[in-house]
Amino acid sequence: DAGVIQSPRHEVTEMGQEVTLRCKPISGHNSLFWYRQTMMRGLELLIYFNNNVPIDDSGMPEDRFSAKMPNASFSTLKIQPSEPRDSAVYFCASSPVGRTLYGYTFGSGTRLTVV
Amino acid sequence: AQSVTQPDIHITVSEGASLELRCNYSYGATPYLFWYVQSPGQGLQLLLKYFSGDTLVQGIKGFEAEFKRSQSSFNLRKPSVHWSDAAEYFCAVGAYSGGGADGLTFGKGTHLIIQP
């Protein structure tokens, strides 16, 4: 089991550029969560999917943020255009559908720096 | 909406000493409670969880936590800490709507420092 795989591990980009973060959940896990971690706000749930369908995106901070899950093995979080205040660590987590409350498995995160 | 408070931002403990990390939650129904640990540059790892039943739950790495409904608390304990326990610890509360699992709400974390 390779765990939840996120790429890239680090991303440095200039303000105004488009950024795409990627996540591959554990095979068989059909719930997928995107979190953002900052010193000021801690861990914030941005959006989550069950069976590739977005269930709750109320945590997405602005229209500049969008997320997709085209199939059970891949999800993206896109920021366009990026701003310095988007700098954070972005985590993806997955869980079997209906068993989320048994705990997620987190990826190692993508550290995003927008300059 | 649920919320979690971890009152201690930093805690320093001597190696071999006992540890207790505090967590208070706010939730209108029976909560589902979790403790996660995060080492530097890593994702979060589940230590233990509580759904129902015995209010004292055992987890990995020798950790345990006690659910106290009357105090809305779920404190994490370890009888004797090791230098490798130095990390960030997060308490989280979850909900289940019945129509599908919901996300977890995390506390701000407690940074544990181990003194030799």
C-alpha cells in the first residue's frame, strides 16, 4: 500500500500564476478530502468528495480555488490566479466511503509558496 | 457547527515523564473524537479514536485518551514520553450526517517538546 500520494512536494510560483496540486488516494478509498494548513488558521477543510462527487465545498476560500475528481484514483486542486496569501501546506486525505469516522489517511502534503 | 479547542500551544516535558495534552470540543450530538500526530514535514497520523463505549481508548505508540462527556473533553495521555514523541498533536471532532461521511474539524494543535 503506497498510501496517499501528493505531488509536487514543494511548489514555488509567482503571484498570478496558475497552480495545480495533485492527489492519488489509496486504492478502494472513495472519500477524498483537501485540507489547508497555515500557522494562523491551522487545518481547514476545503472540500471533500464521496465517490468522485463533491459533497461540501463551503471551505473553499474563493472562486480562485477549484477542485476536481475525474475518477476514483485522482484529484486536483487548482488555484488561478495564485496570491501570496495562498502560501500554505495543502494536504489530501482519503478514507473508504462510510468509514471516514474511523480515521483518514493523510498524504505528506504539498508546501506551496507564492512570491 | 462543531469546534475544538486545544488550550496549550506548546508543552515541554522531560523524557520519561508523564504527558497529558488537553482537548475540549463543542458539538451538539455525540461526538466522534480523534487524536492525530504530525512530525515535521510529514502528514498527520491517526493515534486513536473514540466513537462510543468504553470512555478510555488505547492507541498506537503507548498513547491513550479519555472521553469525559460532562467536561466536553478528550485528553491525550502517555505515562512515559520518549524523545521520538516530539511532534505536533491535533485533536479533531467529526460528524456523520447519515447521507455520507463529513469532514473532521481540527484544533490548532499542541507542539510537544521533549527535554533530555
